[in-house]
Amino acid sequence: MQQLAQAISGVEQVASQNRTLASEMERAAQAVGELVDQVSAVVEENSAATEQMAASTSEVTQAVEDISSVSEENSASVEEVTAAAQEMSAQVEEVAASAQSLNEMAQILQGLVSQFKLSDSKAEPGVTSMTTSKLVVPKKMNGPQPVNSRMAIAAPAGYHNGHSRG
């Protein structure tokens, strides 16, 4: 009986150790479950952060594309403005050349006009009179000259009313 008592005592000790191990295993399983829950939460947070980064990356990519497009448009506009400025510069040069030419013509005309003599007397031979005043053209000028409606211009010798005398 003693052997039986020892055997029962051994079984009780093993059962006690099994209960202790089972309790420890239960605590370890709970700890593992909590860790799994924590890891799962971290994975969900990382997944959400990754989605946000992907969306942000998409937005940044779109913004870069928009900036690039605007930059290209600005570049084209600058080229157009440059071309227009060059064209305008060429036109200004043409106007300046025309103004210079007109100025030279005005000086020539002023020189020619200064050679005319105004007179209130009656027209001389070879002078077409439109008013009481007349312009006498120096003999050095040849050919027909424009007639001012208020003045008479003396024609060169041998020239009368647009027809040569022969």
C-alpha cells in the first residue's frame, strides 16, 4: 500500500505540475493573443499610412505634372511675347526709317520752297495763275511742278499748262 500511496502521491504531483503548466500555457497564449492583436493594429496603421502615402504620391505626381504643363505654357507664351517684341521692334525700325525718309523729304521740300518768290503782281508770261499770289519757280527747275490751288507756279521757259511749246 505504501507503493500505491507513493504512486498516488506521484500522480498528484504530476497532476499539480500539469495544472501549473496549463495555467502558464494559458497565460502565454493570452500574451501571444495580445501580441498578435498589437501586431495586427500596427499592420493596419501601416497599411493606412501606406494608402495615404500612395494618395499623397499621386497628388504630388499630379502637381508636378500640372507645374510642368504650366511651365511649358509659360515657355510658349514667352516665345510668343519674344516673337511679338521682335516683330514690334522691326516695325518700330521701319517707322523710324520712314520718319527719317519723310524728314529728309521735308528738308528737301523746305529747301525747294525757300527758293520760290511770292509776288502780288499780275502773272508773268508762262505762269498759271489761280489766285492773285504766284510762285515763281527758278529757271534751274525743269519739268512740270505740282500746282497749289491757292498759288501760281511759274513754268520753265517753253512749258505751258502741261504742254511743251515747240
